[in-house]
Amino acid sequence: MDKLIIRGGNRLAGTIPISGAKNSALTLLPCALLTDEPVTLRNLPRLADIDGFQHLMGQFGVAHTIQGSRPEDFGRVVTLEATRLTSSVAPYELVRKMRASILVLGPMLARSGDATVSLPGGCAIGDRPIDLHLQALEALGARIELTQGYVRAIAPDKGLPGGSFAFPVVSVGATENAVMAAALARGSSRLTNAAREPEIVDLCRLLIAMGAEIEGVGTSEITVHGQPRLHGATYRVMPDRIEAGSYACAAAITGGTVRLEGARADEMGATLDALRAIGVEVTSDAKSVTVSPNGPLRPVELTTDPYPGLATDMQAQLMSLLTQANGDSVLHETIFENRYMHVPELRRMGARIETSGRTATVHGPAPLVGAEVMATDLRASMSLIIAGLAARGETQVRRIYHLDRGYERLEEKLALVGADIQRVGDD
Ligand code: UD1
């Protein structure tokens, strides 16, 4: 298994190209199940999770072709064609590796009237149930059966009637499943307390390009007027706001100036506000966001929340940055109950952090020292890389398959701006 070796202390400077958003791609890909015509996605990031998802779609008979993908390019163009679905079962072997597999349930149900998906297993960052996905689909008229670790959703009379659902808790994935299922329903559906993440806007835009009729895009009240059929479309995946935010933290912890090419400031509001409060200068134009130093780093109090609040996917990276702030910072994690697994690893590098339930206190500034650390999940892994960039000496990050799930060619991008980082085979 590969590991990353980082020698800390280099000040990052230059430009990092931002890839297509993983979380957006994972909800745009299953849209291809909603039509028998080709759906072409541009700027699809090259990631293990995306390959895994395409493999899963292949199980249902979805053909995919990759165009013009040179090894030196970031991203690729992929055309998916679900002319005829040959299966409607997502098996445990594939689902257990990737929680986002649950996002095939809604579109497959809408297209075939019958879909079976293995229940995703536990997840490192908490329980992560799928009850809201199932309740929303039931509200649209599906019958749900749970047997032997699988969930089967059936549309009586070969099609969903549509309906209304008020989410008791904001859920990105459950909103996505419901919107996709509603797009082919016989009637209209109304979703309230829906998630408003930019990735949901991206999903709605692709569906509209495919002929769907959706009102309230980007708000917490989405109305979908079901269509008898959707057609093919070509669509460009939005830039990855979490990748951009992660590199912003990496630049800031080294006191560097880095331009994040392709990042959109309007989709990163809470992250950029947090960086400014910490004392990082942030400027932007239509095509990029630039972070640069602006005096000593200041402690802050941050709380994760559904969009437009601060993304839980940015909490670990900001925590690493705050280890270097002049004073005590407090973080509150409100989305997932077990999302401080990077804390013990950061402590091994010299960070002084205490946790109590969902609150973490970071005592800064604490000089960081390189160490051998273990990645536990995607964003936690990134927080260790960020700490390693500021640490004295060498940091070895193991289990980097987590990073390969979500950061396209991470070590190449960091090397572009002067980081001393290398991928080596584990001994
Ligand atoms: C998505 C993102 C993930 C991000 C998260 C929150 C993808 C592929 N993943 O995950 O990176 O961290 O949004 O921004 O886009 N919940 C339930 N029942 C459900 C579903 C969710 O109780 O059926 C709870 C969860 O346990 C969690 C909260 O709702 O506490 C939010 O989860 P959700 O927004 O659904 O996260 P995901 O869509 O899984």
C-alpha cells in the first residue's frame, strides 16, 4: 500500500488547478440511469470513487466511454449510455466500498419501477443511516421492503405518482435521491427542508438540461414536475469547493500565496469567511480564489452546519490550520457524531487538542513535528497532510487510499506549488 512522505517547512506559492467536484459527480453519474439517451459529463475527476461508481453502473448495463483523456490532464470526459437496464440490483460487494452507491436507488426506481440496493455498512465518521432516503421515496409513492441486508424499492403500477416530503433533518444524499426519483414521476413532488448544497444545484441543472422541470433550485423548497421521459445531455461538473478549501488551508498553514484556479468564491462562502476570520487574506475573481498571508493567525470559534453553513467536510482541515493560531479555538461538529478521528493523529504530531462530545478545543500555537500517522477517512487524511506541510521534519501518512477516493493527484498538485511530498510504496 502506498504512503505519502512530506518534509514540512516549504512555503507554498503558485497555482493549483481545482478538479471537478467528487460529491457532485457522484450524484450526476446516476442521472444517466434516468434516460436511454447518452449523458456526457465533462470535468469528471479521476478518482477511485468515480471509477467505483462507473463500475457499479456497469452492473446495470450502463455503457461508458471515455474521451480524450491524456495522462497529463486533470479530469476526463465520460459518456454514459443506459439504453436498456439489464439488472436493478446493486450488490453488497460494491455498495460496502462506497456509501454513495445508495444514490442509484432513486433513479433506478424511477426508470425501472423496481430497484434493490444493499444497505451501506457503517461508516468511519458515524452511523450514517439511510432512513431519510427511504422515507422520501415512500412519500413519492414507493413501497419499501427490507430483507437480508438489502433494501428493495418498488413503484406500484410501474411508476411513482409523486408526493410531498418534509425532511426532518437536512440530508444531502436523501434530497438527491428524492429529486432524481421525482424527475420521472407521473405527478409533481414537493420537498421541504431540502438540502441547498451547490452539488444539489448542479444535480438540478443537469436534470433540467435532460428535460426535467424543477422549481426552487438552490432553495430549501424544491418542486419537481415529473416528466414521462428525460433525454440525453452534456454537462460540466462544478469545481470541487472542498478540494479548493483544503488547498486554501494548506497554503495558509505555510504562510504561502496560492491561486486556486477554477474555484468559485460564491460556493465557498462559509469556508472563506472562516479563513478571513483566522487572518488569511482571500481575494477572488470569476475564475479563481487566491489566499495569501495577512499577519499572525487568530483563534476562532467555528460550527459546522448544512449549506450555506460551514461544511463538515472542511472541519478537519481548518482544525489543522488552527493548531498554528495564536490562542484557543473552538470547533463544534453538528453533522456527524464521530468526526474527530484525526485528533489523536494530530496530537501525535504535537497538536494540543481536547474533545468533549461534539466540541473540540484547539490550543494554539503548537509547534508541529513530523510523525508516522494513519489516515482514517478522506477529510481526516487531508488534515494530516496539511499538518505535515507545517511540521518540522518528515511526516509519513499511511492508508492513503482514502485520499485517492477524493483528491485527484494530490501529491502532484501540492508539488506544483512547492511542497516536498512524495508517494512511495509501503514496505
Ligand atoms: C454528503 C457528502 C459528504 C458530506 C455530507 C454532509 C456526498 C457523496 N457526500 O453525505 O461528503 O460530509 O453530505 O455535508 O455527497 N442522516 C440520517 N438519515 C439519512 C441520511 C442522513 O439521519 O437517511 C443524517 C446523517 O447521519 C448526518 C446528516 O443526516 O448526521 C447529514 O447527512 P447527509 O447530508 O445525508 O450526508 P451524505 O449525503 O451521506
